[in-house]
Amino acid sequence: MSAVTSGAPFPRARSGKRSDRPQKWGNPGIYFIALLFIAVSLAPVVYIVLGGFRTNSQITVSPAGLPNPWVFSNYAGVLKTVTFWGEFANSTIVAIASTLGIVLLGLMVSYAIARYDFKLKGAMYSLFAAGLMFPLVVAITPVYIIVKDLGLVDNLMGIVVPQIAFGLPTTVIILVPFLRAIPKEIEEAAGIDGMSRLGFFFRMAIPLALPGVITVAILAFITSWNNYILPLYVLNSQANYTLPLGVQQFSSQYSQDTARVLAFTSLSMLPALAFFAVFQRRIVGGLTGAVKG
């Protein structure tokens, strides 16, 4: 006797909805370790920011306490100084100039390596990859000698030029996979429509590789803003100081006023933190695309 005649119930169709089973969150130990690392990373930043809202007596009595009452005069006093805004302007000029140089030169070099075949192509790419193993701090002495020979000591360009040179390896390594992933058929179709190679570079290649371009621009800006060792060697006059050097100078000048030093330090790192917080998704997306490419 069939299922129909026997009165057996029809099997229910499975719904396309998710099951009502609770979602598994994984190993709690992994989350604990992750939260521990986050706390260790954020604790100094939080301490510096909150310390600027306290008085020196509050910091002395309770170093890890919260502001009680909140004091805004430290931040207001720093923002009223000409020194801070001068150093802020210098850091902005250096960061923007370095970022533009790194992105423009990196795009041109990466495009040539990714899209054209020529002799020593692999050697050139390997040379840029090897540049990742030599950070600026390792080569600071020969870099200073070159900057001195170029007459760029105590000049903002003496910071911009080396930062561009040392920022290119990372830029090339990230951008080459993006530009290489552009299908040849698109370039051939653009050529048939009369588009030149230069036109394809500006009108097609750069927009298609935009996630990688944004990523390298963000990394270049943050690295330049936080650079301390190169300005320390190159800059002599306080009028040309960037903010990292300004923090050192300010902390030496107001060594007894801890709360004001913390306020100055907090305002100095705020632009880089805000920049990173706004574009952190772009950084992750760009690096992920570079790895896939």
C-alpha cells in the first residue's frame, strides 16, 4: 500500500531559512586572548587622552584614575600655541607630499611591472621586494649623508624624498597584483576603440585598482605622520619641526607639567588615529585583494 493510501503524512519541504539552532561562537579562549591584545594596545592611548583632562595633582595622587573633575584647560592651552599649529602644518605638508609621491611613482612602476614584459622584469620586482627588509632606521646614516650632499638638511624636502624612496617597496608589492589582475581583454578592447596606453592607464587601470591605491595612500600617510627618526636627523630648527619632534621638544620644555604634555601628545597623534579609524576597512580590503592577486 502506498504512502498516500495508508494515510502516511507527506514529508515537509525544507525551508530555505536558517535553522533556529544557536550560532557557535568558537573557543572562548581565543576571544579572551584577542580582547587582551586589544586592551594592551588601547590602554596607553586611553591613558594619554584622559591624562590630558586631568591636573598634575590628580596624576600624582591617582595615576590610573579618571579625571575628577574634568580639566579642559590643558587642551585649550595647547591649541592656542603657535608652536603646535606650525608643527601641525609641517607634518601635514610632509605627509601629503610623501603620500602623493609614493602613490604616483608606485603606480607607474607597478603598472610597468604588471602589464609589460621586458628584460630584468623579475629582477626589478625582486629588488623592490628586497627593499622591505631594509627599514629606514637601518639605513639612517647613509640616508643622512645623501640628504646632506643634496643640501636638504633642515628642509622638509629632506624628509619627503627619503620617505618616498622607502615607501615604494610596500606600494609596489601591494599594487602589482591589482594591476596584473586586470584582464588583457579589457586593454585590447580599449585599444580597438582608439584609447592610447596612457589613456588606459588613467581611465581604466587606476579606477580598477582603486582599492589598492587607497590602501597604499593610507599606509603612506600614517607612516609619514608618525615618522620620528628621519626628522630627528634632518631637521635642526624648531620652525621646521614635525609633530613627533614637537612632542619631544614640548615634553623637555614642560617636563614638570605632565598633564599638559599628555594633552600635547594626544593632539599630535589624533589625526593619524582618526585617519586610520575612518579608512581601516579600506586597508583590510586592499591588503586582502593584494594577497588574492
